[in-house]
Amino acid sequence: MVRNRFQKEMEELRKDVRKMAEHAKNGVETSVLSLKNQDVEMAESIFAREDESDILNLGIDDRGMKLTALQQPVARDLRFISTMMKVSDNYERVCDLTVKIAEITLKTAKKPLLKPLVDIPRMAQTIIEMIDINTMAIEKWKVDEIGVLNEKDDLIDALYDQVYRELLTFMIKDPRTIDDATHLLFVARYLERIGDIVAKTGARIHYMITGERIWIK
């Protein structure tokens, strides 16, 4: 009976982390789309979503600590609980960064973007794919696709470098574009950081499942 209750609590923890992953995905997708469309209302929705993710993350942390204290789990169960808490915290950091992107949307919404967004949405889509890989690894308890995260993170880094070079060219040719270019450069930088966070989350999930450490940049 006690074990059944423990397993139910563990499953609830997994479900809450899945919700955090959805918050992170939604934040990345919506914040970048709000920038691309210069949609203020869409950007403002990110702030309410961030409040929800804060509350959810605190709940996951509380649930994880109670499970650890009351059930004294070992081995696989302990790795699962500690990893779910870490994954949730990482995705909360992702949500924080999407708020920064939404803030840039609000700053730039009253005038045309310096250039059409092409690489920045590609960065966002790649991040969403990475979060899905992490979620599936947790759900299926398999690490088959975790290794792909390195390739996808490399793609995000390459896209960031491309955006950086392009925007730098704009600034050199016309100093009047510096402010607009800087805003877009910050967005690309935030997405590059998010890619790193999600990749490292995958490494932690790999450890949870296998008990072995791997290196993901």
C-alpha cells in the first residue's frame, strides 16, 4: 500500500515536469512568434505564463523534497526525484529567458524589424525539438535520442554565429541600425543560452536513466 502511494506520487511528479516542459516550449514558440509578428498581446501573454511556471516549479520542488524526506528513496528512485527537480528548475530558467524575448517584442513593436526573421525562428524550432527529445526520454525511460542533442545544440550555435555576423554587418554599414540590431542580437543570444540549458538537461536525464554521466556542451 505504501509503495503504491509512493509510485503514484512519483507519477504525479513526472506529470508536473511534463507540464513544465510544455511551459518552456510554449514560451519559446510564443515569444519568438510575438517578435516576428510584432504582436504585443502575444508577448504580454508570456508574463502570465511565467507566473504559472514559477508556481509549478515551486510545487515540483516541494513535492520532490517531501518524497525524499518521507520515503528515503535510493538508487533509481532517488535519481528520478532529484532529476525531476533539476529538470523543472532548468525549464523555469528557460521560461525566464523567454520573458526577456517578450520584453524585446514590447520595445520594438512600434516600428518595423531591421530584417525579416529567418534564423531566429529556426533556433526556436530546434529548441522545441530538443525539449521533445528530453520529454520522450523521461516518458519511455530510454536514452536513444539523447545523443542527438549535441548536434541540435551545434546547429543553434551555428545559427547564432550567422545571426551575429549578419547583424554586425548591418551595424558597420549603418550605425543608425545599432539599437535595432542589438535587440535582435540579444534575442539570438537568449535562444543560444536556452539551447545550452536544454542540452544539459538531456545529459542529466541520461544520468537518471542509466546512472552514467555523459558530456553535452
